[in-house]
Amino acid sequence: MKKSHHDDNVVIGIIKKHIIDFAEDKVLNIDKKDIEQYLFDVKKAVEKDNYRIDRNSRRQDNLNLFWDYVIDEAKAKEIILSLTVMDFSDILKNEHKGYEHENLYVFGKDVILLERDGTEEKTVSLYIKFNKLENCFVIVISFHEQKYPLTYYFR
């Protein structure tokens, strides 16, 4: 089968559209006050225990944090409540089918934790990702060691 010049142009057009869409998703136009309000809402929910940290088989990294370090739910709550706008990194689209309209907010925080199988305290860089639902319930999707260094939006 012979390939036409028109087919090449269609493919190139599709690729260009995907690149532009991706770039637009990555260019955040975020106001500090919006993140402050988001954090205020998250902290209010956490203070009322209207949240949960996902700790299931699909969230092995979250489980590992609690296994590798001396940390409990109270310490995790304390860390979440200590977040500031300066800890904000990114807003991601929820990629789960049916939830694409949801935005997930990513924060990073350096905390000192005691290694569970040792005697050393260690500075641990955490990756914390929230999904604040419309009913103000907060799902902490990610609460684990960073796999790669984050970039911070307001630093």
C-alpha cells in the first residue's frame, strides 16, 4: 500500500496536537492564594479526621514508609498539618478512568525520621499527593519517600 503525503500531514498534525496539549497541561498558572486556600481546606479536613492515607497493596510505597521508619498515623498527621505553600510542587490530573476531572496536588517535605531497623535518624524527603473531594474528604494518595527530587513552584 502506498503512503500519501496527506497521511503524513495528518499524523504530524495529531502529534503536534498531543505535544501542545501536554505542554499546556504542564504550564501551571497558579496563584499562591489558591494553594494557601487548598492547604487550609486540607488541613481543616485532617484536623477533623476527615481523611485517610491510602495504605493498600496498590500503594506499596506508602506502606514501605511506615515499615522502614518509626512513624505512625499521629506523626503523619503532624507532617501534613506542617505543610506550607512553599512545599507545593505540582497539580496533576487524575488518570483513573472516570475521575479525569479531579486535580491531585503534590507537595514535598523534608522530615527527620528514625530508621526502624537501626538507631539513626535520617532526613527523609517525602512525596505527598492529595485528592480533596467535593465533600471535603481528603485522600492522601501518596505519602512516601520521593523517588526523584521535586521542583517547588514557589521557591
